Amino acid sequence: MYKEIAVENFTNIPKAVLAGADRIELNDNLAVGGTTPSLGVLQETSKYLQEKSVPLVEMIRPRGGDFVYNDLELKMMEADIFQAQKMGIDAVTFGALTSDGELDEDALEMMIGASSGMQVVFNMAFDQIKEENKADAIDWLIEHEVDRILTHGGPLETPISETLPDIKKTIELAQGKIEILPGGGITSQNCDEIAQQLNLNTLHGTKLIDLN
């Protein structure tokens, strides 16, 4: 199983790598679902993981809350993406929506354009897209060569055992053209069962590896 571990700051990264993390998603402030890490943390993490040959995904998100961003916030996100590109970060993860629950295509085109040379992950903003818009959203992300979609299949407070049918539906809509990466509530205890039920071998989570 390929395990992407979401971490806050640098503290647990050496332990996670030692315990078998295959990829690291770096955030600040996981309590609100993750925001952009500071430049200092990013530099040290990038240096450390490059030495260990472990890929790094950087969260690009200027604040918690919804994924509807104003022009100033988008400018900040674009600057953070260019910074990641300069540092040779492997992937960036972001999302942007309109107030009526559709993809903010203009904002996304700008950020995808800034991400040249890196993998692009559409984050859990996907779970806030209206149900009737999800198929079109997936098609648009495929057309724009986004590499994967991170999804919990519903609100994060809903246990993943209850959102698995929705994740399965997303996998079916993707038709193998874009990777679907399940996350949120996946632990070292339930990961094997979830991987089996979804017929996937790549999972995302903060507790996918027991770091104690």
C-alpha cells in the first residue's frame, strides 16, 4: 500500500519517513483542514525529504473555511505556487470554488498554469461541489491534466465508513483517467479494509501510520 501522510510542520516527518511514509503532504494548521506552511518549514522539509527520496506535496490554502477566494487571496496562492516551483517541490494541492458550488475555472486555470513542472492535486474542496456538478468537475480536471483528486466522499465529520459509497461513485466517474485519493478518517487500523473495499492501493491520512 502507498501511504501519503498529511503532517503539520516538520516535527513528525522524520518519524513518519522512518515508519514507512511513501509521500508527505505538508500543511500548517490541520485543525482547519490544513493551510499553507511557512517558508522556513517548507525549506527544511523539502531539503530533508529530497535527501530521503520521499515526494513532497505542499498545501496551498491561505486560510481555513470555504474554498471561495477573492482576488487578493488568489494572488497569495499564486505566489506560494511559484515559490514551490522554485524550490523543486514535487506537487501542490489546492482547490477553488464559486459561491454556488461549482469549480472556479478562472482561478484554477491561473493556479494550474503557475504549477508547471509539478503534479497538481485538487484538494477536499471537491467534497463541497454540488452533487449534480461533480461529473462535470471531474471531466474539467481531467481536461486540465490535474493528477489526482483528494476526497472524503462527504463532510469530514461523517465517518469514512459511511462515505465509501460516494467515494466509489467518484472512482466510477473518473474512469481511471484521474487518480482518486481517499482521505479523512483513514487510520492504520482501518486502511486495509478501506483499500480492499475501494479496490485502491493509495491512501491519504494523518493517522495512516502509527507514530507512537
